[in-house]
Amino acid sequence: MTEKCTLTNPLFLFRFINDESKVSYTFIAADTSLHTDRYNRFTITETLTPTLTASQVNLPLPGFYHYEIYEQTSPTNLNYTLSTGIVEYGKVKVIGTASTTTAYDNQTKINIIYNG
């Protein structure tokens, strides 16, 4: 992705768009790559109360999202239309947390067999 950047030390603005609701979520994530000439690595934390300028986001709906990554110089801008430009796009699947089902079984277990 860095090979597509026009800025020397870009900051990256992420935009996730939910495929069903079409709601978009933007946040800034830090590039944690050791070697940016081959790949870019980001650690993104999903939380209920995110700090959108610190690699955190709240994606309330599980399912598929389109993502877009923009380069910019601002560490606080969350408006993708004010960024320098798009450098990557793709698709991601967000998996929700598994819900636990509580089953109540307080009945006595007696087997009654009728013959004839």
C-alpha cells in the first residue's frame, strides 16, 4: 500500500462501509509495519467507545464491509473527502461475538414405557 502513497510519511484514514446498512465508519490507524516496502500492518481494536484517532472503531453490525484506506497528513481528520487520496480498498468480514443460549431443564426425567 505504501507504494501507492504520494506523501512521504502518510497517516492512514480507514473508512468501513457496511454492505447492508450503507453506514460508514471512519478512524485513523497507525501503521505498525517493520518493513513498509513489502506490506503494511495495522492493529485495529473494536470497542464500544472508540478513540477514532487511535486505531479504534465500533462496528456494531457483524457482516461484510467494504473498506477504503486514504493517505493524509492530519492526525485528527476523519473526513475522507479532505484526505490526499485513496491508496487501498477491499472487503472485510466482521464476525460478531457468539451469543450463549441458556436452556432450562428442570423437569424430572422419567421414562414411561407402555406395552400394548
